[in-house]
Amino acid sequence: AALFSPRPPAHAVSLLESALEALPPDSDTPLGEPYSLMERESGSLGAMGAGQWTGQFRTRPHALLDVRQFSTVDEYTKSLSRGARRTLARSYAQNFTVTSKTILGNEPA
């Protein structure tokens, strides 16, 4: 978990602190059940994997957003549509967090 802001909003700091508290002391500790080889292969063919360039999966186009005109995350949030702002507000209210764990070899994820 990380925050990339010189002055992050209080709710973001709170989310980060709760995410860090939920982590095991050793970040390399396996969590959950191991994925089978078939599950890993299927996952690697997903929208961001080999299936993308083999034509097996079709995804919507993505775009990069030029955020140079914004000085804070709140300023950017205010520029969003009402629906997008509501989605963000709901995610903050539900303590939404994102974590990632790299899958290595035959080790559990």
C-alpha cells in the first residue's frame, strides 16, 4: 500500500493505515489457497494477458488522463461526473482497498 501525495487527504491516510495493519508481519507470507496451473493459465489469457493480442478477449479502449492542470486529488475528483464522484464516495465509505500479490512459480498466491 502506498500514497503518492505530499499532502494526502485524511481519509486516504486512514485507508492506508488500516490496510497496513491488516497485512501479516512478513509480507511474503502466502495468503489463501494456491492457484492450480489451469487457473493460472486461464488468468494469464484474460483481458490484460495473452488473450488480448491473440484476439481471444476484446477489451474497451483505455486512455491516459492528463492531470497536469490539477494540483490535488480533490480538485481532480470535483471535475468528475456526478456518477463517478458517487462511486468514489461509496468506495471510501466501504473502506475499499486494493492490494496485489505477485504469483511466483509453484508457490501459493
